[in-house]
Amino acid sequence: MLIVLTSMVLCSYAQENTPAAVTSYIAKFETAVLTHNYDSVMIYMDKGYVKSQYKKMLKKNKTQFIDELFGGMQAEEAGGAYINTTLPEISMIKHTEIKKFEGEHFQVTFAITTATGAVHYRSLLLFKSKKGLGFIGSEG
């Protein structure tokens, strides 16, 4: 019970006390997404994740690698369905929540609006490594 309460307090505290470098990085990522340029978005990915998922697993299929980042769940009131969204379909992206984990690791939840007006939510992990900050999506 104490762990759950502590976790809840830390999550609400994290949003207000996120380092400026992290919020700046997230804002730059959002801007890159709105360019609809795969190379621009690729810059913000975690280097280890790029190596394992993009280079090894997906055999350098950049379109698939980036597009798979943006699928997510609609809000229950909008049907609660999973939406596959490609980079060119995104008309707006805005982070709605930042949760801080041990070290300099964060879970960032984004509200993503498609060109058709559908809105869904997607969480990505933002890790800080020796090589800097970088987003991590799903693995496997």
C-alpha cells in the first residue's frame, strides 16, 4: 500500500518537476513529428533502441519503425479502439503527462490527433543514457 501511494505522489510530482532539458527535448520531438519527416523524428530515438529494433529487427525499414511509434488507444468516450497512425496522418501531437521513474527515465503520454480528427493516446519511454536522451517505443 505504501509503495502504491508513494508511486502516485511521485507521478504527480514528476509532471511539475520535470527538468527543463527534458521538456525542451519533448517539445522538439513534437515539432519534428509535425514536419512529417521520418529522418527528423529518427533523431529523437534512443540509440540502443534504434540498433536493436530498427537496424536488427526491422532491417532498416524506417517507415515501419517510425509509424509503429504512433499507434495507440482512443479514449473510452471515443470508442476505446486501437488506432494505427502513420507519421503523415498526424495533424497534432501534444504531451499530456510525464511520469518520472528511477534515474532520468520518463514515461511521456502524448495526445495524437489525426488528419480525420480522431484523437488517441500513446505513451513512449524517454531514457537518458551516456549518449543522451532518446525515446523508446514497443519492442518485439
